Amino acid sequence: MKKYLWRTPSMANHGRSLKEVMKCTTIDDVFSIVQKVGDGTFGSVHLATRKDSTKVVAIKSMKKKLVKISDAARLREVHSLLHLSEHENIVNIFDLYIDQPFCLHIVMEFLECNLFQLINSRRGKPFSYNTVRDIMSQIFQGIGHIHANGFFHRDMKPENILVSPVENSDAYKVKIADFGLAREIHSSPPYTEYVSTRWYRAPELLLRDSCYSCPVDIYAAGCMAFEVATLQPIFPGMDDVDQLYKICEILGSPDEESQNMGFGGGGTWKQAEKLTRELGIILPRLAPLNLRELFSSPWNGAFASMLTELLQWNPDVRPNARKCLELDFFSAEEVKVEKPTEVKTKQVGKVSEAQVSIPTYSFQNIFTKVTLPYVADKTGTRSSKLYQKFHKGITGFKRTFQKSNKQKKGTKTPQPISTPVDRPPSPFFPVLPQIRPSTPLNLKLRNYMLSSAEYNATNKSMPMFMETSQSAGLSQLNDKENRQIRRKSTDASSLKHFTSGARKSVPSYSDVETISPTTLNDKSATLRSSKFSGLSNGSSRSTAQTYSVLLDSADWEQTSLWEKSSLKGNSDAQVTKRSLKSFKGEEADEKGENDSKPDLGLRKSSILSSNILEHDFPDFGVTSLADTLGVPGLPTRSDSHVTSQTIS
Ligand SMILES: Nc1ncnc2c1ncn2[C@@H]1O[C@H](COP(=O)(O)OP(=O)(O)OP(=O)(O)O)[C@@H](O)[C@H]1O
């Protein structure tokens, strides 16, 4: 069947409406598809060339078919693209095409990779101070333009920032892409509460405030600034609860008492109390870490101050994009550094008694154990290589694999480290093994786990994170299925409330609920009691200690092996697998019930809440479960959770 296309007139003049679409020829007549360069929740992106010229473009083909042509105008992405004027830090759109079964194609300028791929390609080698500044400045200029045009993006994350190296320089051209969630500032709230990717989700979104606006983009930019400088995410939460906990650990809790216990935290935010009460959760009371103390020079100056400004709990006090560009970080004179400055962090001294232990926040640790057999390019310049290869007519790029100089004769060639399962290998850069993020939480959890083992050995009950007996916490807001799961778990359990301000006996949490494993009559109880039976008697302490030592060693291969063997013979292996599948939303997918991929994070959060074990010990629980199935047990970046792309 011959497919016809409709296309808009040139997008050079923005502000046109889709009524002007024109019927034209088939897409194959216009473009030659070279290869796939990206795959997101809503669209797959291909590198292509126009047949009538050598022009290189990227074509994003939306996965969901339109029912009728006019539906295209209702898509957020199209709506915002049609209304945004051109800007050098916003990806430029050339044309929109709709073919006959009403599939929408967005033809746009092609950039070599996204910021996440660029960060990965650094293989642990930090960008220079000036490069970080340049990248962030372009991001803020782009955000400023979006906001000035009356929109906010709502899904700022490294994957949605496109980057191309500038020829003959170590600078990058940076452009914001993916307006699939963009919303008009002056549209009336309430807005969808569940938007944006978790790691970059602002506190107001995490706490389900339905009246949010541009500051969500500023907060996300703050998270990205940290990531560009340190090459690792600042808050890699495994679910929404874990996300909030990680934020509290670094920014301190948003109440006055906690903020007064340290310096340079995320400030106070009165609204948090109301929102948490409505959600039925209690935030842990943690003192802030002083971001300035985390970094070494020159990062501990204007850069750390900028982070403190951007990552504020209260959205109303976060600076707008224009003010961000006026911050010292951008206005200071160029920092002359011969070599890229490593973002080294040092151990922070005790801030207050409220913090049981303040961990060493060392970025160095996570890089030392990883062998990296891939090389990107001997010269380090990628742009020219890409275009050279491209123009020679090579349609696919093979990753180069080089023998290490240090390799001894006769030893085996190191094998490439497998790439993360949720991310296709980048065609341009080597994809590095997913490096286990290291935040203070890991260490805290270790301490918590050990102390909990000790605690449980005497009390024979498990602490439950953050939920009150009256509420189902964050999970309560989720879909019917999750409410059922929650009810099952709550009904079956006898919840007993006890408060313990003594964080030394049950570390990390101020208000803790206990739930007896013996009274839980569901799968999660079986799972949990079998999994943690070890922790409540003497022998299991050594298991926890072994695990702790392994984690300390940062030898993830050994740790993973140990985790696997510790699960061996577990009669609940099937339940475990099912549990993981359901938290990944796979069961629903298999049944075709999860078409629009709604609320995976909440689903996960909810199921984790009902299973409790992963909540209490994310490292212990989730990593083991995931490794059993052969998938990385890390919080994944792939969960961009949105309910709908159409304008409601
Ligand atoms: N213009 C472009 N040039 C090069 N690569 C691109 C371009 N646009 C998108 N990509 C690549 O494709 C990936 C997916 O694109 P995009 O984020 O627009 O899709 P999506 O379905 O909206 O994703 P998400 O799951 O974040 O909603 C990006 O992360 C990027 O790597």
C-alpha cells in the first residue's frame, strides 16, 4: 500500500497551525534512513539524510498512532514545538510529517549524542570547570527561552539534552529536546502530578503537589549540574520513597530544626509538612550536608553555591533561569586549569548529633575498580570522526576495541563489559558499564542494616519505613491494582506504632513503625521472613557483615556473585522473580494492560511498600532480586513516567 504523507510547510516560521499540513509523497522518497539513534517511551529516533541533498536530519517517529490527523495538534510535543520560536539551545525542528496510518514523524536537526551518553563516554574523566560552566550556561539559556515562551519542559534530564562537539575545540553545542511533557505556564492547574524522570524530579512533584511550574526545570538543571561535574547522579532513587530519602540526606529535611543542624542545605519548606501529611508519610529528620564541604577547589566555590541555590526544597525561592545565569558560577572569570580538575570530595566532619554517621562522599571509589576496555577515539575528538565515517557511507559504527597497553603477553584479551540492558549501545560512543551510583545512602543503609539486624535480634520485628498505620503512603495514590495490594498487606498485618527518637538504636529514621513478619500472611511476608530470617538471629549478622564488607570493597562482581549464591536454594525464588517482574510492570505489559506505561514508579513504589523488604534495605533487596534475573539491580534511568502526552 502506498503511504502518503502530510507535511507542514517549513517550520522556519513558527506559530503555524497544523491545518496547513499538505499532502505529499512517501517518506521513503524523501529520506534515507541511516540508523536508529535513540529510543524513548514515546518515539524512536533515526538518523536520516534527505535524498535530494546531503542534509543530515534526525526523525522522531511517534510510537502511538494518531486516530485522526487533527490529533497531532493535541500532542504536547507538537503543540509546544509549533509555539516555541527558534533558539540556539533548543533543538531545531524542520518539518512534521504524518503518514497514512496517521503516524507522526518529527524531522529535526541531528545532534551527535545526548548528555547522558557524553557523560558515559568520559569514562570517569571529569569535564573541566569551564566546560561544565559552558554546558550549564547553554542549558539555562535554553530553559530561559522555553519559560519566556510561556512553557515549562517538565522532563529535563541528561537524555533530553542533545550535544554535539564543536569542531576543533573542546566545547559542545548543547540543545534541549523532547517536549513531550512540556506544558504552558498559564494553563490552569491542577497538573499531572506524575511527570518527569524520578532522579530529576523536584520535591514538589515527588510530594504530589499539583500546582507546580517552571522551578521544576530549575531543580532538574541543578541535578544535572551535579551530574555533569561529578559524572554521577546526585539522587539516584530506586523509588519515590528512596528518592525523597536521598534528597533529605544531602539537602537535609525541609523543617527548620533539621536545617539549623547544618549549613548550606535545601532550606525550609512549610508546604512539605502539609503535602507529606496528605500523603500519609513522615520525612526522616536529617541535617543537611554542606555542599561546599563536599567538593575540593575550585568546585567548592561558586559551583557549590549554585547547586545550593538550585536545589532548594521551596520552589518559590529557586532562582529563575535568567537569575541562574547571573550567578557567580557563570559570571566569574574563566578558571585557568591545565588539566581537567577532578571533582574530589573529602570527608565531612560531624555536623550534628542527629546524624549517626556522615559518610565519606568519595567519587573516586566508584571508578577505580572498573576496567574499561573500550576506547572512544584515540584523538579524543569525536565529531570529525562521526562525520568522516558518515560521509564515507558507513551506515553503522562499530565500537572500537583496543588492547590495553598494560596487558601482559599471553593473557586473555579483556572482554567488553556488557552494556546496561535498558539502554541500547550508543552508535557513536562506547557505552560504559553502568557504574553503581554511590551516595551516602549506601553507607547509611549498611549501617542501618547492621543495626537493624542487631535491633531485630532482640525485638523480633521489622522497622517499616516512613508509613503511618492510617495511611498507605505514596502507594495509596496509585492505581486500583496497587490499592488492592496495599489493602491486602495492611489488612493482613498488625501494625504497631512506636516512636524512637533514638537513632542510635534504630538508625536513620525518627518515626518508625514495626510490623511483625509472622503476622503477614501474604507473599511478601513469606518472602520477607525467609529473606530476613537470617537477620533476626545470630548467624545472620555475619551475613549482613559479609555483605557490608563486600560493598565496602566496591568489587561489584564479587558482590553480585555473593548475592546470587546467598539467594540460591531460596524456595521463594519464583515469588522473588514475580515480585521483580511486577515492580518492573512487566506482567501487565505481557498481558497488554500497560499500553501507555502509566506510573511505573508508583507501581514499583507501591509494590515495594507492600513487600517492605526492598524499602528497608534497597541495596540488599533490590540488587539481589535483580541480579537473580540477570538485570542490573540499580535504580535505572529508564523510567520516565508519564501518564499522557496529549493535552488534557
Ligand atoms: N535530534 C536528535 N538528534 C540525535 N539524537 C536524538 C535527537 N532527538 C532525540 N535523539 C535521541 O533519541 C533519544 C530519545 O528521544 P526522545 O527523548 O525525544 O524520545 P521520547 O520517546 O520522548 O523519550 P522519553 O522516554 O524521554 O520520553 C534521545 O535520548 C536522544 O538520544
